[in-house]
Amino acid sequence: MEPNASNNMQPDHCLEIAPMGVHKVVPPPHRSTLQKLKSRLKETFFPDDPLLQFKRQTLGKKWILAAQYFFPILQWGPKYSFKLFKSDIVSGLTIASLAIPQGISYAKLASLPPIVGLYSSFVPPLVYAVLGSSRDLAVGPVSIASLILGSMLTQEVSPVNNPLLFLQLAFSSTFFAGLFQASLGFLRLGFIIDFLSKATLIGFMAGAAIIVSLQQLKSLLGITHFTKKMGLVPVLSSVFHNINEWSWQTILMGFCFLVFLLLTRHVSIRNPKLFWVSAGAPLVSVILSTILVFAFKAQNHGISVIGKLQEGLNPPSWNMLHFHGSNLGLVVKTGLVTGIISLTEGIAVGRTFAALKNYQVDGNKEMMAIGLMNVIGSATSCYVTTGAFSRSAVNHNAGAKTAVSNVVMSVTVMVTLLFLMPLFQYTPNVVLGAIIVTAVIGLIDLPAACQIWKIDKFDFVVMLCAFFGVVFISVQNGLAIAVAISIFKILLQVTRPKTMILGNIPGTDIFRNLHHYKDATRIPGFLILSIEAPINFANATYLKERIQRWINEYETEEDIKQQSSIHFLILDLSAVSAIDTSGVSLFKDLKKAVETKGAELVLVNPVGEVLEKLLRADDARDITGPDTLYLTVGEAVAALSSTMKGQSSSHV
């Protein structure tokens, strides 16, 4: 107990409790077990009450609403106008200029053929335009999912020695990622991704950005023999052990285009109206570098190029999916990890821009849309895709009104696949590396990290664990460590709930934390405690020991000050939302413990479920009698003080 708490004792002769009416604590309305189960399931799986819109509707209207629920395009499509299309075509062409170079770059990051990145920017946006509910989300490959997919698969299969098997495993992982994502949405289990807290994601994204950037040193320096490992130490070791492979031509070109891309990014950040500067910079870089390489035959002077790319639209790949064999566990695990990460990023981005434009994004519908998008993508030569923050920000700033901007982007990519692929033959890999570095720098959010330090030091530790775990161990292990620490924090909060001692604000019937409100005073003869968590088997023993310690500390102080001993132990249960059988036993044990000290246990404001279970377990009404249940602490103290005075008068 804090030292100044003992100074807040109010002497007996100063105690004045204003008389007040005592309100009866009544049990909640009776509900059957089936009704309770139905209510609990509804709050768990249908907190947004999606069936509300179907009430009091005709059968035909219900079918229309159902179709609009699963296919949001049917909701806004009939209202679509040429005015909206003018905005969408501008934003669609703008994000296409960003998506084409990024698609090629991210495919290389995932150790996949560059053409797969363009395939993944063609089919998935069309699917999302039909199923998605966000107006601003621009879908396609993203850096983090590409990195995780590539790093996890290369641990078992070499993309160089066995490229066909690697491609098959990538498509299979995409299928399982989509299946997992769609299942979460269909089964209304979206709360699972909430275990990736904001602190975890900030640390993870920053660490992944560092790893992605370090991987680009291979392209930026022109190194041929580069490590396959992702950690900071192996990458830097590989860089400095292969100094003899560094190419000054590659370094010069990479430095120039990296500075150009960073400058355009800075310009767009300083002036959002110039969003098109950074949006078009990657495509401009690709065009200029390709012209330079072709004009000066730079591929013969140490600058590596993409090479010839296959023309045509996505070939079917459903026959390449692996559902058996020794690699099944690998693709399921890879699909699960990439599915969670890409889903979390996509929904977070969608909700961010929805909040800016004041409309709602249904998380479960987004999960189904992104999941089905990846399932269909896996059968059409695409790998994991989701809503990318950089493209979505450009889409938003370009004035996108609906998901038609994704369709425009997809059509632009289709034209590129059909007619423009030969133009990328001389595109240097170093420029693709510079594009990736510029894109992932935005994932390092230093202001958010400082804000976390300011608000919650434990969350800051979680963020650092995610960051250093990704940088020094591996992407997936770093994420697992951060999630484990976050879950440990939740377990601590459950097993070690807060209890606090309450005192009276002078001149009122309000009782607040004695250690928080310094003018609050203790009421002689009363130990008033507040429990601020559900009571269950995980914390019942701790609460019993902690309350017993409060009692012992109170009695020790009373002996020192020679004040009146404890007469009533009052427990404020206003913040106790649930209780189980162990919690009920806790109150029975406390009742016996305080009676041995000549005191009484009093409960204040037990909420519906708590009161209902206490009444069922207390047939003799030892802990739920009219003299032991009160609606507020003020009423309890006033009524019990009158009882104490009456007893004192009778003894006299």
C-alpha cells in the first residue's frame, strides 16, 4: 500500500455520511440457455449484425440485398456515371504506371519470373472490383508478402536449380493463402488477425523493409554470388566478401536512379497534390534506364538485365497446384503466414482510406474478396496479392471514386502483356532494385514508433522484438516472437487483474482510487476495493491472495494508528463483466475469511451475468442477501454506517 494512502484516513468524529435511499439490486431478466448461447454467438461472429438489413423486407428485396452483399459491384454499379468514370480512368492509369514496374520488381523479390508479377497485376484487380467493398484499395503484389513467400520457399527448394517446382509451390501457397483468407471471412473469424497488434505490425514492417532493402544490394552493387539467407549478418557478410564482384557501372546507375526516385517521393510527400510525380517516377525510371542500356549496350559492360519476357495473357495454372507430396506442409505453412500478413495489410489499408472518405469497409467481406482473389489467382499464374499501401495512396490521391480504377489498371496491364513485353527486355535489374528500396522505405514509420514509446513501454518492447527478430533471425520467426510476446501480455492482464483501494471524495458520495485522487479519504471501518477484470479460474487464486494482502495491510495500519478495525470489506464489481465457478468459489472463500476477522463481505453492482451466477450458487443467500448487495459504493457505505452507529448506540 502506498505511503500517502495511510495519511488519507478520515477520523471517526469527522465521518458524516449523508442519508440516501438504497436502491434494490435486482437480478437480470430470465433467459434460457439457448437464448444466452444465441446472444453470445451473435456477438462473437456477427457483431456488425449483417442480417439487420434483411428485416421487414420482401422476398425479392432480400434476394437483391443478398446479391449486393456478396457482390458489392451490384450496389454501386447501377449508379455509376461517366463523371465517376473520368475520375477512375485517371487514377487507374496512374496506378498502372506504378503497378507495372512494381509488379516486375516484387516478382523478382519473391524469386519468381518477372512476368508472374504482371500476371498478378491483371487478374486479381478484376476479381476485387467485383467482390471488394473498398473504393480506394489498389490490389496487386506487395513487398512484404513477396519477401516472405520467397524466403520460406527457398529454404526448401532452389528457384535456380528447380524453377518449375518452385513456381508450382508458389502457386500452391497462394491457393492455401486465399483459402485461409476466404475461410476467415466466411466463418466470421476475422478477430484472429487482431492478434497482430499495431506495435507488432510497425516493428515487423520496419524490420521487413530493412531486410528487403538489404536484399536489393545484390542488384544495386551488381553482385553475382549472393547469399540466400535473409538475416542482417549473412547479407552484409556476403556483400563485403564479394567486393571483387562489385560493378562501378551498376553502382553509378543504381545511385542515380535511387536518388531520383527518393527525390520524387520527397516532393510528393511535401505536396500531396503532386502525387503523380512519385507515382510516375518508377515507370519513367524503367523507360529511361531501358533506353540507356539499349543505346550503350550496357548489358555487355556489367549491367544485368531482365531478359526476354513471355508475351500473352495469364496461362492457366490449376494443374500446377500441389495438394500432396513431401512439400505439402511447406506450402500450407507458407500460405498461412503470407495469407495472414497480406490480409492484415489489405484490411488495414482499406479501413484507413475508408475513414478518410467517411464510408464503411466490411472486414469479413474484404477477407472473402481477398481470399477468393488469391484462390482464382493461383489458378491463373498469379502469386499472393493484396491491397498495397503505396498504390492505394496514389489511387486515393488521384481521385479514385470506385473500384473501376482497378479495372482500368488491369486493362492497362493486359495491353502491356499483349503488346509491350519486348520493350522490357533491356530493363536493368539495378533499377528494379532501386524501385523496391524506394517503395519499402515508406514502411519504416518512426513517428508511430515514438508515439508507441510515449504511450505504452510494453508495446514498444513488443515492437522492438518484432523488428530485431525480423532483422537478425528471420521474417517469420520475428513475427512469431512478437505475437507470442503480445499474447503473453494478454495472459498477464487476464491472470493478474488490477485491484485498487477506493476512498471517498469529500462532500460527495463518489468513491475513487485512493492513490490517484489525493483528496480522497478512507472511511474508518471500511475496506473498499475495486476489481477491474472478469474473474475466472486463471485469476481467482491471485485475487484471493491479493485481497487478503489488502486486508492484512489495512489491519497493520490500523494497529499502528490505533483506529477502528475493519468491519466491512466492500468489493465494487462494476468492472467485472464475467465470472465462472472458480470466481463464485472466490467470494465464498472471502466470506469465510473476513468473518473470522469479525467483518462482513459486501458486493456492489454485480452486473447481469455475474449476479445471475452468484444467485444460483448461493441458495442460503450468504453472499447475495439484501444486506450484502448494493447498487453503488455510496449507498453501501451510507447504509452500513447507519448500521454501525445503531450497533454502537445499542451497546451503550
